[in-house]
Amino acid sequence: MDEKLRELVSDLLKKGEVDAVLSLRAFEGCVAPHLFTSEEELSDLVSSPKYPIGLVLPMLQAEYPKAKLGVVVRGCEERTFIELAKRGQIDLDKLVLIGLACTSEEADECKCDEPYPTKIDIGEKVEGVPNPEIDRLSKMEMEERLEYWADQFAKCIKCYGCKNACPLCTCESCILEEKEWVKTGGHIPPEFPTFHLIRAYHTADRCVDCKECERACPAHIPLTTLYGLIRKDMQELFGYRAGEDVKKKPPLVTVLEDSALEEA
């Protein structure tokens, strides 16, 4: 798979279709995102492990706004880019997406129901894997479900790992760091349910099920199960799936007309 990816990236660079390609580079026993600009570098290019590339791309486009960049994307990363584009964080027209399908093992590990991008260039499409916890919690009575989440969030150490790892947490000023909403200092765990309720609301129409929040959580709180339940509600209530269509407006985004602003 890596060799085929290197050939594809080499071809894009050789033909001048992109100025550089954002992917992963293996070096000194580590793997990190890297901007490949020449064929000589490609021997270090790898396709795994999964990495939150959505945290890197907005910074690169801000630094090089005129560059045409190739980006290796899994299904959740493509969906991330769609949501970032809707919110003015990236320019999709300046990107060439190289679609990487997850393996069945990767899909099972993430319990991902759509482990592939729209267009697959590398790998083969495999069936999605449902998260059984979403179905189990959906069948609980409200009181039982509230008790379950109270127990889970009692483990929270307020490290902000979930927020920092999320490629779709794009606010320059975070309400979770304002003392009017979340007590500062040694108030651990944060008050239930304020901290996690605020974050859940802020990600309700943008979560693409990338699992990065849960990967970052040192307390192993099943955050993607919570957000999976919310994603299910968003689809049932509004017919909206985050990352599905770049032209579809997020239901929780409110836009005021100029006349309304003038009256205010």
C-alpha cells in the first residue's frame, strides 16, 4: 500500500499537479506529518498509523495560501475537510485529495461506519463497523443513561485533551476556558454536566466521528459513543450528517441578514 501511495504522489509531483503533498513521514522510529516537495523524500512516506491531519492543514494553507496541495485522506479526514471548508477554515479548491481506504482491522478498531473516502485511490473499500454501545445506550431509560454518563464524566481530569485533539474545534477563544462557565483551578472533575454538555453542543453539527477526542482522553471516557448518539439525533431531527455534503448548511449555524443586524 505504501509503495503504491509513493508512486501516486511521485506522479503528482512530477507532473506539477501539486506544489507539495501532505502525508506522514517515518523517521527515527516516529511518524509525523510532513510536507513532501520532491521525489527524493518519498522513501520515508507512509500511510499509517492514523493521524489527525486536519489539525495541520489549516495552518499550512494560512501560511501558503496560493499553494496547490495534495493531501492523503481517510474517510473521516475527508469529512473533516468538508466541515472545515464550510466554516471558512480551509480552501478545498486548493487541494487535491488522495483517498486512502482504511483496512477492515482499522475500521473495527475505530468502530467506523464509513471507513473510506468518496474516491478511493489507495486500498479497497471495506464494510463499516457499527458501535454497539450506541445501540445499547439508545435503549436505556433517560434516568439510567444520565447515571451512566455521570459515572463516566466523574473520571474527567479537565485536561482539555478532547478539545485540543479535535480538528473541528476552531474557536479562537474557547468558552470552556472561561471561568463564568467552567470553574478554573483544581475543580476536578468539572461540574456535571456543564463542561461536557457545552462541548457536546459545540460539536453537535460538526463531529465527523474521527475518534481523535477519545484517543486523546487519558481517562478513557467513551466520548465517541456520546457524539455518536448526538450524530444519530442530528440525522433523525435535521436530516444532517456532518461531512457529507459541502453545500449543505450546518443546522446549528445562524446567519443574520444585514437588515436584522441593523435593527438590532
